[in-house]
Amino acid sequence: MNQPNLLSSLTFILGGARSGKSTLAENFALESGGTVLYVATARILDEEMRQRIRIHQSRRPKEWDTLEAPENIAQQIREHLQNHTYDIILLDCLAVYVSNNLMKLPDNTTEDNAWRSFSGELDQLIACVNHFSSSKWLIVSNEVGHGVVPAYPLGRLFRDVLGRTNQLIAQQAQTVYYMIAGIPMKIKPQGLDLA
């Protein structure tokens, strides 16, 4: 994969489930006072997911635009931005996007094959962030390195591909926050305040 220079327009926010990462990203977008494109990656697959999506939707201001992009995310964002400009582009969530892509692969896919399959998508997303760098980008993802080793192969594959994805995005981002119990910690660049 090509690794472009550090993306000054990109802030990466990651944390565990229910850590407050989406809320932090939404608050950053709200506090900016600018126009916002919310890029949603989730699909409604069952009633539980429908409820989670409703909760996220209820928190978003009505003036924010929403782009539902469970697949081909960079292409969909590029097409949308041909006719629109935004101060903030908030992508929530990268973990769901990885999952969407992995679910299309055969059951016996190896980590290397899954990574090869997904890394092109990731390259396109990074290129998209770089191309539209006049917007401030907020990308949210789940940290998967602190949990138990998943008991089934697809779970391990997801953990491994998302872990590699998170590393690459964190390397590219100018700013990285890690959420623990609703408390944001700025881990890149280190030693600076939230403001």
C-alpha cells in the first residue's frame, strides 16, 4: 500500500464499545459550527441494529447531511462531494465498514487475502481524505486489541484486519484520540490539550 504524507485534515477517534467515541466526534463537529456531512457505514440487518441507528440519528442535528455508504465508501463520498462542500466530514464507523467488506469474502479467507481485498478500499479512502483536505475529517473506529481472542475464525479475521486498518489510519492522521469510559485522551500528537 502507498502511504501518503501525514494528513493534517484528519482526526482519528478510536475506543472500545460504548466508550463515547461517536459522541466525541459528534461534539467536535457541533462545536465547529460548520457544515457537516455524516457518513454512515451501518446496515440494518436486525432490530437491534435498527435501534442503534435510530439512537445515532436522533443525536444528529437536522441540518447535517447524511450519506449512507456501507460499501464503496470513497467512491460514494467523491460522487457526493462533486455537488457539495462541507467544513466537516464525519465517518462513523470504520469498524463497521471493515465488517461489511469482510462479510463479502469466502468463509475460508486468510488474513493476507482479506487484507489484500480490503487494502485497496483503504487506499481509496486515504486518497479521498487527501483530495478533499479542505474539509476537516473525523473518522471513528473500534479498538480491538484489548479484548479476548475471538473464538471463531471470522471474529479473529475481523480483529486482525481492523487492527491493521486502525494502525494505518492512525499513522496517517494528524491527530488521534483514544476514548476510555467517556474520557478522551489525545495520543497523537502527545502532550497537547484537547482545545
